[in-house]
Amino acid sequence: MIIRATLATALLASSVGVMAPIALAVGGTDDTCAATPAQRTCETPADVGGELPGADEAVARALRLVGGHGYYQLCARLAANIWGRPRAGYFSAAEQWRQMVATNNARPGDRQPPTGALVFWETGGPYGHVAVYVGEDRIVSNDIGDTIPGEGGVYLVDFARIESQWGVTYLGWAPPIYSTT
């Protein structure tokens, strides 16, 4: 894990800013997440409802972003930024969810995500929605509390608010695994 994290840090910090196309769960360990694209799987933490490795830092980052703006329809970027990434590497939250399902990293229908998990919804459109679960039945999400259309605000809200306010369908959760393409 130290080598993988050091490599990722070095590549992210390089002037090129390109990271090898492997999925890295922030703070993941070699025994929980496979590092090759063909084997992108992460085991569910033993303490489901607990937290993912690196979640403390991600939640702290998420809470610092609450009250900010500029994420209008950029939920995947917000989630990636919360996990210390400049971008998600996916075209949309819907694409990210499909990739998590295809690589057996998704936990469909599971309403007890660990702290730090990415939580996904089907919106009826092509993009879907993703937010970050911060514990105590709350998420950090964009747009949900905007009073001005296009505001792109960042909000700390109850987990169920996305469904009740937007009438969308919860899909499930996945660990923070990002594409780098």
C-alpha cells in the first residue's frame, strides 16, 4: 500500500499530472482493493455502517465545502473533490455507478453505507446523482438546497432528502474508486 500511495502521490504531484490508469481507493489497503483494472474489487468493510479507510479526511474536506458554491450539476466532481481528486474521471455519476456495478464494487440497494461511501441515485436523466455519506444518516450533496437555479451550492442534508425532494431512486453505494482516464 505504501508503494501504491507513494506512486499515486508522486504522479499526482508531477508536472504532467497524469496517474497510471488503475483504480485507487483513497486510503485503501492491498488486502481490501485489487489494483489492476481487470480485478477492481473492494471488499465491504467488516463493520458495514462504519467508515472506509481515509473517510475521516474526506468527511473533514466535505464539511469544509458545505456552504460553498460552484458545483451546479457537478455532483461527480464534488464527490471526487471531497476525496481529494480534481475530477471523477467519469462522464457522469450514472457512468461511475455502471462501472462500480460492472467491477463488483457496487452495493446495490444497501442503505447502510459506511462513512465516506459514494451514494448514487437514478434521476431519470442520463447523468444520475452521487453524493458522499458523512455518517449519522447525512450526506454532502450539491444543488439540493439551491434557492437560485444554477447556484451549485454544497449542502449537508439528510440521506433521504434527495429522494423526497427530487423524486429519484436510490441505487446503492460504492467505495471511492476513481477512473483516471
